[in-house]
Amino acid sequence: MKPNASNSGSLAVVGLQWGDEGKGKIVDLLAPDFNAIVRYNGGANAGHSVVVGDERFALHLIPSGVFRPACTSVIGNGVVVDPAQLLTELDGLAERGVDCSGVVVSDRAHVVMPYHKVEDAARERALVERLGIKAVGTTGRGIGPAYAEKVQRSSAIRMGDLLFPDIVRRRVRAAMAFKGPMLERWAPEALAELEEDSLVELALGWGRRLAERIADTSILLHRILDGGGRLLFEGANATLLDVDHGTYPFVTSSNSSALGIGPGSGVPPQRVGRVVGVAKAYQTRVGAGPMPTELTCVIGDRIRERGREYGTTTGRPRRIGWLDLVALRYAVRLNGVTEIAVTLLDVLSGFESIRLCTAYTLDGRAMEEFVPDAAALDRVKPQYEEIPGFSEEITAARSYQALPATARAFIERIERGVGVPVTMIGVGPDRDQTIHRTGEIGGA
Ligand code: GDP
Ligand code: IMO
Ligand code: MG
């Protein structure tokens, strides 16, 4: 066997719900043990928050390990990159004194062009206003149209293409030839802004500014591995938004579970040893789609306010629900999760009792399996187990034993429900507001 053919030193951090589980905080915490932090999917639809001392950062394209100077930050080939957003993010971080010299982007990552964002908004608007169909509730970042263009092939632009004026012009011309008539019908007001020469100039300008950072990141990652280094893969969006395994069609356009790591980075799956699944102590969801445990009452409002549950990317209020163990079990299995980080546990203090959904019923029949289909999931009824809540604030707790017994019982109920240990517990957004536990179910 070739040395290093399997490398259990690398790790993935993936969201187990509908996004915003606190992946950014967990990646930042774990990053010092890794040589590179790798984004492999999604684009600027992601909003990952990292709190460093008194400062709060929101990252959309740049990996959350950027605050750890020894880590290389890799934007892999599976990401769709809006170069304007990337440059804004790089400039914003530099202004705040963050060293971004280690940020590289794959030459094979696809470019989100202005027409993708126009199309994203136009489709959403047309669905509702002209066709009477429920919109997906996208972030408007052009994600779906950019991935569609990638799969269509001949009119797509990759980051490496930005260095070649002829290629850019040909692709822009092809893209606009197809999109022009469609946008003429659905977004005529925006069409005037999408003129070929200015689009080409814009793209080439991005290429000039980003040239030094554009590289074959797949080779870079393999070199790190072959040298005995370790990679941390940072999932964006989350498992239940995965285009193949999420609540289709209310999903994003990439494989946002750990299953996307191979195609999105060029690193084969056996190189990933540990998979840390991140789950909130409750559910949230932004945008449309089924959510069996949704709370549309004052309890939901209270959790939203305590947890500051407003989108990092769009500012939209997040929908809130009780923790769904059926969905969590599904996500654990799908990702090969080896351990869980439960975040925002502090938000649940002050409730007399807490609920967990342990099963569904559909048309009166009991179901223990999640249903990754929006229409079917919309019809399930959650079955709850109610356990005592905890009244104490826990934001200052730093050890598992310092948590109230009822909070520990909640964590251990999750472990029993999904069959993997909870090794980290978030009790606040700061780096040190994290409890680390041994890797055994029911451990200290
Ligand atoms: P991501 O997209 O998964 O990285 O998550 P977001 O950054 O979009 O949303 C998570 C929010 O919760 C951010 O505002 C974090 O600062 C915050 N957060 C993370 N962990 C905790 C925690 O344990 N407790 C509290 N109260 N906030 C947390
Ligand atoms: P992070 O990485 C929460 C949701 C959108 C919408 C659907 C499709 O911060 O957890 P898109 O713009 O991707 O076409 O929208 O997916 N969505 C997210 N929700 N957190 C995210 O990322 C999300 N990325 C996409 O709200 O419902
Ligand atoms: Mg987020």
C-alpha cells in the first residue's frame, strides 16, 4: 500500500441541519491543528460568523480558519466564486488587520457573474408573481444559476479563465445569447446593465486582482497530505440543504453534506478520518421548505431573540423549531459523523421544559426515518419527548460537570438518539465559550 493512501488526520466540519449551526466558530476553534482549511461547496450564500475577542466577523467565501495565520485558506473547485464578493471580503479583512496572504482559490472554481444574480432574483420573483408557485427563498447570490451554467458547460467561466481575455469574451457572449431572451421576458429592467463589453472588462479586472491567488488547489492539497499535513474541510450550507439528499426542491445547488468533499476539492473520501457534525440545540431554517418541528408561537420568538437568529448573509429572521432527532440521525448517517458539536445550548436556558422530536407519523403511521422530499416531509407530524428544562444561565460554564444536570440529560438524550458522542458544547459565541468532552457517549 502506498504510504498515506488513507489519512485519518484530516477532518470535516459539516452542518447537520438547515444551516447556521455555528460551523464558523467550530472551524476557527479546530483550525490550529490543521495545515489548510478547505471550502468545497456553495458560495457567498454561506455566512459563517467567527468572534475573535471583541470583534465579530462574517465570512461568506473565505474559510473560517483565516484568523489562524499558520493555516492556508483554500477555496476549492466545488465552490462558485463571486469575485466581487471575494475582493470585498479580502479588503474588509485586511482593513481590520487580518492577514489574508494564505488565501488561494481553485482555477477550476466557477465564477458567479452578475447575470447569475439577476437570474436568481428574476426566477424567484417570477415563481411567485407570475406562476403562483412557492419560491425557494434563495439568498439571491446567484448560486443556482452559476451551478446550472457549470453543468451546461460551454458558456461557463472558471476562475482560471479570468486570465484569458478571449475565453472570457467568448463565454460571456455565449451566456448572454442564451440568457438575453429569458431576461428580456423576466427581468427587462436589469438587462440594460448586462452589456457584453462591460461584463468582459469587469471579469478581466477581477482576474488581474486575483491572479496571484488562482492555483490548482487539488495538487496543493495532495502535496500537503503527502507531506504528512492535515486538512480541515469546512462545509457550507448544510446536510438538509444538500441538492441530492436534502429537502428537495427547497435546497441549495451543491452537495453541502460531507459527500461533496471529494468532487469539490479533488481529495478522495478515504483521506477524511473524522467528521464533526455541528447541530444547534434546536432547529432553524431560512427560506422556504418543510420543517416538521417549526414553532410559530412565542416560544419560537423567544428562542429567535435569545439566539439572535437572523441570517448572517441576508438578515432574514430564521424560522425556529424544536430539535429534530429523526433528521439528526439521518444527517449523522449520511455524513459518516464520528462526533457532534452541539451549539447554542445557552439559548435554551429559562424554559420550564424542552422538547425533542423522536419520531414522525405520516397518515397515522409511525415513521422513524427522515423523508428527504419536501412534499412528503410537509405532511409528517412530529412526535415529541418532553424533558425538564434548566433555569440557570450557562454561558460561564467551562466544564461538562458545571452544566445543570437537566442540561446534561438533554445532551445525553441526543447521544442516545443518534448513537455518536457529543464532544463539544457551545454555551456562547466566543472561542472560550465551548465545553470540550471526552469522545465517549455519556463521558465527562
Ligand atoms: P454557520 O453558518 O454555521 O457558521 O453559523 P452562523 O455564523 O450563520 O450562525 C451561528 C450564530 O450563532 C453566529 O451568530 C455565532 O456567533 C453564534 N454562535 C455560535 N455558537 C454559539 C453558541 O454556542 N451560543 C450562542 N449563543 N451563539 C453561538
Ligand atoms: P451557512 O453556510 C442557511 C438556504 C437559503 C434557501 C436555500 C437556497 O451559513 O449555513 P441558495 O441561495 O443557496 O440558492 O438558497 O438554501 N441557504 C442557507 N440557509 N445557511 C446557509 O449557509 C445557507 N445557504 C443556503 O436560505 O432556503
Ligand atoms: Mg450561516
